[in-house]
Amino acid sequence: MTVTKVLLVDDDPLVRAGLSLMLGGAEDIEIVGEAGDGSEVADLVDRLAPDVVLMDLRMPVMDGLTATELLRARDHAPEVIVLTTFHADEQVLRALRAGAAGFVLKDTRPAEIVDAVRRVATGVPVLSPTVTRQLIGRVAGVDPRQDRLRRARARLTALGEREREVAVAVGHGRSNADIAAQLYMSVATVKTHVSRILAKLDLNNRVQIALLAHDAGWLDGEE
């Protein structure tokens, strides 16, 4: 059995205790450490080598957003799941852009948090297509549109035609099976295209592909 090592980062000891209790009951999850502030994360990651970091966004000295950005910029960084009380605010969006694998609300049922850790540990973002679309829908009201559109399109010129089609489908929240059916290719080919898109654009996950496709206007037909 593969055990997923988890680091808990939250300034509230009661929240950490609750998370430790609910995750500690799973045989395939091990809590390797806790931190009360984002400034402690880098050192703990170096010493404990967690697979997944559960990261609160709002902390007093270094917030979770800054800690996530610094952590995900490193080689061989652990996956990050953002802990938040909001479904979609600016900090959550920035954390996703920085490479967080998704987010869970602090009032999420224990079984769903355990499942989220397991999924992220295997490389699966913890965002359903519905939630992904909701988040993307918030972006237009958050950032200066034209500058973000220009920069996104410049990055996406690296993609070939089929990769571009797959990126658009990912942006619409479609699964690999749905994309395969839509574009008349095998699921394995879709996975290959997604991997190439991530490599070419230096992205971490499908959520970042979706956000970049939105920024470029690809999901609105603004090409």
C-alpha cells in the first residue's frame, strides 16, 4: 500500500487538530508535520518531503498564497491543496495559477477531504468540471482583460493545432474520455496531448490549462 505523506498548514490549532484527526484515520495517509504559518513551509518540506500540502490561505506572517507560489516554483514540489472558506475569490484563483492542484472548503465533509488528498497525490486536480467553469467565470471580473489576453495568446502560440483543440476542450471542463469522443482520437492520445501542453507551457495541471485558454479568449470564440 502506498502511503501519502501530508503536511498541514493552518494558523488555527483547532483546524489542524480536526484535519489531523480526520486524515489520520485513513491507513494510506500519514500526517508528517504541521505548520502555523506559511514561513515555516519551505523548511518543513525540505525535512519531511510531504507528497501533499494542505495550505490555509489566510495566515498572519506569510499567507498561504505566497507560500504556495514559492513552493510550486521549486523543482519536485509537493502538490498543494488550498484550504479556504470561499468558493472562488481572488486568492484562490491566484493559488490555482501558481500551481495549486485545487481547493477544498474548510466545512467540507471529512470523507471528501480524504478523497481530495488521495486524488491529488495521484495527479488528479480536486476541481470538478462545474467548479472549474465557475472559477473561470470569475476571472474576467478580476484581472485587466486585454493585458492578460495578450500574454496568454503569446504563450499559446507554442501549441500545435490538435493541442490547441485539446486545450479548448480542457478549458470547457471535459474529461479525457469526452475529449476523445469529441475529437475522434483515443483516450491515450488525449493524455499524450495534455502532457505535451503542460510541458510546452510549463504548467502543472489541467486547471492552469483551462485558465490560460480562458485568458486567451479561446473559450469565448474570441480568436
